Amino acid sequence: MNALLPATVALSDPEIEGITLGSLIMSPAGVSLFGEQLSADLFTDPNGRLIFEAISQLHGEGHKLSPALLISRLPVSIEAEGLTRGQFIASLAGQAMPLAHLSAYISTLHDRRARRVLAEQGGVLREAATRIDADPLECANATIAALDDLGAAGRESASGTLHRAGEKLLDSIAAPNRPRPPTTGLKSIDGLVNGYAPGQLYVIAGRPGMGKSAYACSSLRRTAEGGDGVLLFSLEMGSEEIAARCLSDSLGDLAAPHFGNLYRGDFSPDWTDRIGDAHAAHKALPFIVDATPTLSFSQIASRARRAKARFEAQGKRLGVVAVDHLGLVSPSNRYAGNKAAETGELSRAGKALAKDLGCCVLLLCQLNRGVEGREEKQPVLSDLRWSGDIEQDADVVAFLYRENYYLAQKPDADPDKLAASRHRLDFLIRKNRNGECRDVPLWCSIGHSSIRDGRP
């Protein structure tokens, strides 16, 4: 006996498309109620797309929709099976259903659209796989981006009344086991920016030598020690260098080998046991390092979703996705050559990923060279490369500044001032959407990749 074949689904449903349009025509309030859930690409019939666009345009202009007004906005070319524009609109109006049923019809349209995208991407991949001039990795990245867009479009709307949002907030506050945001490992920073707040984009920037990588390794290691999952994309350093930095930081001793010595294996045998103990402790940390040198943000997003699933399978949450650094992420071809637009695309993608995964996304950034040409070296927001979009998208923007780095380059520097600044790192909060901006003095040992609370 032959096994029954699984049922198949058509990639479009002209009847549902007609009912939806007819319902909007006869009940104009439907555009206000369901407008955010509708788009022209839900309709496969070119006439249907034109009609929906005309309905949306009239609604946007504040007109009271009527069949006669709609007909006046349609091109003469809209004719179907010998029907005039008026007859075609009348046929749609005759299919109208009460608005109470419209939500279910719209869900069906989204389902069919999603299936069309899947079929289209499958065809694109199959066709590209046989072309000698096609780059398979570029095709895969384009498909990942298309499927990410599809997934985002299908997620539940975050809209709701202010009262309902307040209820959710108060319920969350009252919950006995309310989860706290992942820690930065620095109490002075946690108190100002609420740790690595879920759903938010943090940008930590500085010139070379200011300690960006040291901050990332030291802070994120302690985030993982707090029990939250960390995914670090290191586009510049290899995984072994990351390990050396974290080991040196874990030893917590200024006499310990610097991370460079650990990386080269150049240290006294007296430290072997303590290094081995630190390494053993790292085995339990929910800390993933991806040192792939070239990644697009679509690839980063895809790998972050896999990491989230992996952590959840272990009973942990993904707390932070960090990228070191933004300037090394491969942009899409959409804005090829326009650095400002490319950077804006990446920062928007970072913010979207934070909200999508419910974690903090941390982007490390290089500052432009303008700092070096000024007498005052402390950075400002305009020092961010292509700063407009980054500043707009980020919830927190902070700069790392070490005066000692610049003093050490001056032959006539005051020895006392040079010594006093040796272990000082200033964390300059210049944007903080949910708190105040402040300069926070931290202790650092750049050679050990260590950052701690407190003044030197």
C-alpha cells in the first residue's frame, strides 16, 4: 500500500485576497485597525496590489474611503476578465466580510507570502548552485538576509496600550524571581546603565590603545561568571589571544604574566599551577568566542540565534552579543562605497538583533583620527566614525580614555603625573537613554587585560 502523500498548500489564495480588499473597501475603519499588518506584497494579483496601494494612499491623506473615490484613483488599465474598474471594485465589495473575521484572513495572507518567499529563495539557491559565476557564500548570505526579514515580519507586534505596558512593568517588578540584567562586572557601571540591559544596543568606542579589547574580555568574562551567556565575535583577534587575555585577567595579580607572555608561553614555571586552575574554571563559563575574521551582520545574527538556542538548552539565557569591532563587519552591497550609509545599516541591524533576541548587543568601535589632532584628547560624540546613525541607534554610547597613553608619548611629561595615571581608565558615558551621563574612573592593567572598579 502506498503511503499517503502529505497535503500541499497553494502559494496564493485569490479568494482570501479578494475578501480582504472587499472588507477594507466596505469598512474603511479596517485600514486603521489592521493597516500595520498589511502591505502590498501580500497580494499576488497586480490589480490587487494597485487597489491596496490606492486605499493606503487615500487613508494616509485623510480621505473618507468610498468605492467612487477609490475608482477615481485607479488607472484605467485595471480591468479583469472584461470588467471595468467600477465593476471590478463592485465585485470585490460583494466579497466583504465583517471586520471581526479580517484578522484570520490577514494571517492566511502572511502564511502564503512566507511560503512564496521560501519557494523563491529555494529556486534562487538551486539556480545559483549550477552557475559557474555565482559565489555560493554570497548567495547563502543573501538568502540568510531574506529569511531574517521574513522571520522579523512574522513576529508578534510589540504595540499595545500604555496601561497594558504599565501592567507588564509592575508585574515584572513584583515578580519574586525577577531576572536582573546581565552584569558588566563593574558595579559603578551597572549602577548607571543598568548592566547589559536586554534589548538594548551599547557602543563602546575609543582610539587604538585605549583598552577596548581589554574592556571586552575583562567585562564579558565576569558577565559569564554571573551566569549569563556571552557570545563574542572577535573579528580582529584570534581565539587563543582572547583566551590569553581572560587567563591573565583571571589571575588577579599584578605580578602575574601579561597576556602577551601567556600567548607566547613566556612565563615562569611558578605560575603553571595557577594558570591551570584559571583555565579549569573557564570550562564552566557560558562564553562562546567566534573568531571568524570576516562576517556580515546577517551571519552574525544567524550565529547569535544558534548560540541563544544552545544556551537555552543548557538552562541559561543569552545575555550579551559583542562584536569587536564594528569597522571589520562586512557590509551588504546595498550601500556599496557609502561608508556612512553602511555604518548606519550595521547599527540598525545591531539594535534590531538586540530587540529580536532579548539580549544586549555590544559594539566596539574605533574613533576617527580627529582626536589625535586636538590638544584635548578626551573624545566627544562627533569623534565616532560616521557618528550620526550610531549615536541615534545606540541606547548607551561610552568612550574609553587613558591619559597615560598620551603622557607616555611626551618626552617632557611630569613623572609623578605619568605614574599616577598608569592604572587609570576613564569610562566616559556620553549617551545613556535610561540614565545619566557621567565620567567613571576605573582601575586598569592593560598588560593583564584587567579592568576593575575604583580609582587607581
